[in-house]
Amino acid sequence: MYKPIQPFVQFGESALENAARFASFALGQTERFTDFNLRSARATLTEGTDAAREVAGTTDSQKLAAARGRMTEAGSRQALAYTRGAYDLALDAQVALSAHADESFEAYAKSVTTFVEDATKQAPAGTEAATNALKASVAASIAAFSQISKAMRQLINVGDASVRAASPSAASFAKVKA
């Protein structure tokens, strides 16, 4: 026997599971980014302390100017490394989140399709045109979302390739400016 409430119960359970998975994912990513920031802060403090010791012990103006140049270059390298690391963390998170969203949408699309199929089987005689229109509408919506999702993945891949291609230029620019 067809139970029209069952798909809604399944949808609620699925939504709860997805929310719990997303919360766990978000906490994991926050932990990774916090760890990354702490390691970066520790490295910055160590390099800054070493640079301050070098400057404090220098009495020659040429050595002081050379130390300043080394500190500027080290700061530029460190800023670039931080930016790359933060970008990689964000990209990893985005890829994982996209995979989760795609998986969730596939399950949702399957349940909606099943619900529509079951509901149309129980539809009264004479409603074939309406049920066919409903099926077509659901199929078109699912296909549209899939195409948008695919286009977004391609856009992200192009953006990532552009950032990775520009990265060596930024590194050489940082050396020239130092």
C-alpha cells in the first residue's frame, strides 16, 4: 500500500543526517585552519625574533641595510607561503563540500523522482497529462541543477588553474621587490 507520508519522513531523516555531516565537516575544517594559523604564527614569531636579534646586534649601516633586505624577502616568502597554504585549505574544503553537496543532491533527486513515480501511479484516471507534466518538470529541474553544478565545477577548475599559474609570478615578483 502506498503511504504518502513515508517520503517526507525519509526526507527529514536525510536532512538531519546531512546537517550532522556538514557540522562535523565544518568543525574539522575549522580545526585544520586553526592549526595552520597557529603553525604560521609560531613561524612568524620565530623569524621575527631572529631578525630582531640580528638587527639589535648590528652596528654597521651596510649590514643593517642588508639585514633589512633579507627580512623583507623573508617576509614576502612567508606571506606567499601563508597565502598558498590558506588557498589550498580553502580549495580542499570546497572540493569536499561540493562532493558532499553532489552526493546529497543525487539522493534527494532520486527520492523526489521515486515520490513522483509512486504518486503518479496512484493518480486518478484522466490525470495523465498533469502527471506527465509533473514528471517532466521534475526531470527538467534535476537536469538544470546538474548542469549548473557541472558549470560551477568547471569554473572552479579554471580559477584554480589561473591561481596556480600566477603563483610562480607572484613569487618572483616578491623577490624583485625585496
